[in-house]
Amino acid sequence: LDEIVSQRVGRHGVGFGAPLQLKGEQQNLFAEVQPEDLHKFGLIPEFIGRLPVIASVLPLDRSALIDILTGPRNALVKQYQKMFELDGVELEFDKDALESVADLAVKRGTGARGLRAILEDVLGPIMFEVPSTELIAKVIVTKESVDTGAAPTMIERKIPKEKSA
């Protein structure tokens, strides 16, 4: 598709003398896709007619993924915090941990959809442990938890000792 668009807009890239296309240039070409390009690519006109808008999207960067994790009202981090709260446990994420989650999603190429899978990998084991004990007051997800698979830091409740008579 990128070759079809580049031929139409006059950026030729055929043969040994063709300039190498950078990833950013290819994405710029996708922003210029027209219905006739899709037809030349092989899509049937009946299908193309059902596409009211042709839009290209750019991959999400680290800061956008962190915003997705924390920003919206129903953000993933807030959902997990609420689940832990139901068991009387506070869930906290270090800033470095959120950055590692975002970096891992970028590395995997999964974008925003991959964030939940990463958080499940990190929090899955602990989510089964927390309801079975009342000793845990707080769980802190650290960079090491995300990067190495180490268990998140757990802080126990302070239970007052009963005085003997």
C-alpha cells in the first residue's frame, strides 16, 4: 500500500537508486491514503464504499501509555486499585513501575491493549494471595516487579498485641 501511495504522490522508490524509506516516512504516506489507493491495493469498491473515513494512526509512545494507565476515570490502575480495595488492601504503583509497564508494551508492540496483559502478569499471583489473608495492608508495585517478575512489595497490617493479665 505504501508503494501505491508513493507512486501517486510522486515519491518513487523502485530500483537500486531508490532512497531507503524510514519508518516515519512510511507512516506519513499512510496519512495520504485515498480510496483509489485501496482499490489498487486489491479491496473491492463495495467494501471501500463502506469506509466513511480513512484514517492512519501513529503508535502510542511511553507517555501516552502512562496516561492511558492512569488518566481516564476507568483507567486500568484505578480498576486494580478498586479490586484490591474490596479486600481492604491499598494498591500503589511506583512511577518507575508505570514507566516499565509502558516500555514493555512499546517493546512488545501491543500498544494500549497489551497493558492489561502486562498488569495481569505482575498482579495475577498477588491477587489470589491477598483475599486469603488479612495481614496485608498495602501492595506496592515496583520497577523490579515489572522488569524481573519479582513479587510486589507487601506491607503488613500492624496488629496490636494483646496484653496478658
